[in-house]
Amino acid sequence: MQLHFKNLRPRRGQSSPRNELGHVRALFLLLFCLGRPASACTELAAGTRFWVRLTSPISSYSARRGMDVHGFLLDPPECENSPVLPIKIPVEGRVVSAHRVGLGLWHETASLELEFTRLLPPETPPIEIRARVRLVENAREEVKKGVIHGIRATDTPQGTISSRLKYMPSLHLYPDPFLLGYKLLFPVFPEPEIYLETGADLELELSHPVPLPADLPFPAISPPQGNLQELAEDLAGLPERTFTPKGKEADVVNFVFSGSDAQIEQAFTAAGWRQSDRVSRRSVRHSLYAFLIKDGYPTAPMSPQLLENRAPELAFEKTFDSYEKRDHLRIWSLPPGHDGEPLWAGAAVRETGATLSLTHKGFMHHVSPSLLDEQHIVVRDLQAVDCVDSVGAIARPEMGHVILNATGEIFRTDGTLTVVYLKSCAPDPRDLHAQKSYHPGSRPFRTARKWILTVRSDLWRANIIYSGFDLTRDTVQAVHRNSLHRADLELYRQSSQPSVVVESPATTGPSE
């Protein structure tokens, strides 16, 4: 194993400096950044991305144009591959526009546009910015051109089957009154309004360049507290992969935590991660309902995985308002290190979608291919609640960079084993991650809205014309996804092939 300090990782959608420069050059780059003056970077370019965590809730139902929005810097912007601001500094913004569904007479979906305008670093003047939302993490809502768009409440599995697939073999251009009456009496109806609760994470993107103050302090980076060389020796026999109960290779072991079990539970609880439920009839029913209603299940059970034939001692996950999207982490105990400190192995993955798979005979989750991004998210969340003493890394150059999981999907990794040294911490007294119910309007109001939106959707979509359009669109999307998956599999096959060596009297080397 090779050792190096852990550089700050790029966010999703950005290229990885470690992939481009290699482990050794990344180390020299980090040492250079630590020693250079803060004034080396004078401006943040347009398009720079960073993350903000909200400290006050906001919804499409009650928001008004010009309303203030508050948060703190969760993952700072970078300049020349280095952070330019400390985390947790306040961030201010405003509501640009908000459109609510209301009774559903005018809008079927909600929209919310936010603009963030100021960063408030300590002991320096405020930094004026113009940044818009690019992504709401683990959300069912989509963001297009800086505008957050809510879901259509009738676009559920119940609506798809009863309002569109049912009409495919029929030439009728009007809805079935008996089926419509059934849906009015027994609706499966998610909340269509957008609600960004306290603790929601938003990825922002600068729309204009931002000059930086000359006296802006450069954030300090602490070196790992432990002896990575000794730790690497302790972990020499650590498996690279977890396995399913049927013996298939599953997730990648990409974390080692140093700390007690109490410190691990404190850290992830403070960071808003929750321990997953065990598989039971109740949890299966809850999962199915969350899938049907397009809602979140923050403690949904995970599929079983084994490390050295052992089930994980702990399993944490984090989601927002989507059953399909979540970050999750399985943790196994390890023998203590040289200094007697408890050690734990972890496998972290981000799930990006859930589908009913005929191949796997049940529900399955799609995963994000980038394991580096997921490692960054875990460290980011723990650092945001001050539960991390230091972070290091152990490189595994012998590990493949493109690998398959148990369901045949691609993982991309540089083999880095992230080492997190934990310290005791406490939850934020503001309780940013407390689960809150959101009910806009009274019960009679919401019932009337369900009826109006259901009738409106069926009058427009419950016919063979729209059903044919919907089936064509879904088919095109499925073909596109399959083509991308085939391209990933071809990349995996190419990366798995051994190099062919061609020898000649003049030269000896690998063929191209």
C-alpha cells in the first residue's frame, strides 16, 4: 500500500486532480498549497461550484419573491484545486420566484428559484456573489437553469398504470369514470409542493466571477494524527470488496474509521445520517409505499452484504425526500491498531434511482459510478459537524479502477482507502436534521387538491394518444440508458484485459 495526505476532493461533475496528476504529484500540490500565500488566488471564476446547507426552511407554498434564505457553507469553493474559504461560514440569499400548486387549478407542479448573494467570512467584509442552485442533494425535485421544479403528484406508478397503460389497447379518448372514481376515493398521492427543510443540502454554481479580498485567510488543513505506515501494515489483509450472501462481489471497502463505536454513532447522528431498519414485513411495506408515493424513507433497510463472512455492525444512510436516492454506508469492526485504537472498515455508495427489475426479480437501486465523490460526501458531512480530528489516505494501486458491482453496474475508483480519525462531538443544538412533517393547507384543502389534480390529469392523459406518446418517450429513455450501460461494460472489459507484450530485437514493450 502507498500512503499520502488526503487532498480536498472535487465535487460531482468536476474532474479529479488525483486522476490527472497521480498520487505523488497530488501530494506535492497539496504541500505547495499549504505553503503558498492566501493572495495567490484573487478571483473565483464563473461556473465554480460549492455546497450550502440551509439553516431555515423554505417552501413553494409560502415563499414570496424577495424573501431571505439562510444557510452555511458546507463545502467551500475551490480556486486552483484548493479551498479558499472555511466551512460553516454564513451564506445569504433570496427568493427570486415561487409558484405553488395551490388547488391545482392553474399549476400542476410547483417551482422555486433561489439566488445566493453573500458569503460572510469572519473578520473580513462580506463577499458579494451571484450563485444559483444546480442540484438539491438526494431530492425527487429536478433543477433546470437554476429553477427547482417539483414533481407532478399524478405521475406515480398508480397514475401510470391506471391513466396511461390501461388505455393503450383502447381507442377511447376519454377516461373511465369507474376507474377515475376509484382513484378519487383511494388516491396514492404525494405532496406536490416543494419543501426545502432545515438541513437540506444545495449545490450552487456561480453565474458571475467573484473577486476575493486580498486579506482572506487560507483554510488550514491538519495532517493525519496517526501513523499511516503502521496503519497500512495493520490493514495489509483487509479485503477490497464486500460480498452478497450468494458470493457475488458487491461494494468497495473505501473507508477506515479510527474511534470508538460511541464516537461513530455520535458523528453520523450529528451529521444527519440515520441507522437503517432491519428487513421485516413492516419495513418492506414502508419501502413499497415510499416507492409508490415518491417520498423518502430515511431508515430504509439495506440489502445484506458480508465482509469476511460477517454482517455489518452498523449501517447508516442519508436521504432527503426521495426513496430512490440516498447515501449509505455499511461498517464492520476490525482488530485494534498498533496504538490500541478501535478500527472500523466501511463501504460507502450513493444510490441514484430505484426500479423494478425483471432480471433481478425485485426492486433494485442504481448507483453512482464515482466512489471518490461518495467518499468526499461522507468526510464533508462529518467535518461540517466538527466530528473529525483529521483525515488521511492509503492508496491501493493494485486495485482496478473500473469494476462491477453485484447487479452489473460500474464503479470508478482510484483505489484510495480514506482514513478518518474521529473525535467526540455532539449534535447541533439547532437540530438541523430533525424530521418534520409538512402539510400545506388544511385537510379539506388538500383533499380538494387531490380531486382536482386527478380529474385534470385524467382528462388530459387518460387516452390512447397520450399513452402512445408516454410509451415512446419511456422506450427512448430506456434505449439510451442501455446504450450507456453497454458502453460502461465495454470499458470494464477493456480495463480488465491483461496488457499484451510484444517483443522485437529492437524494443520490448506493451503493444498499443
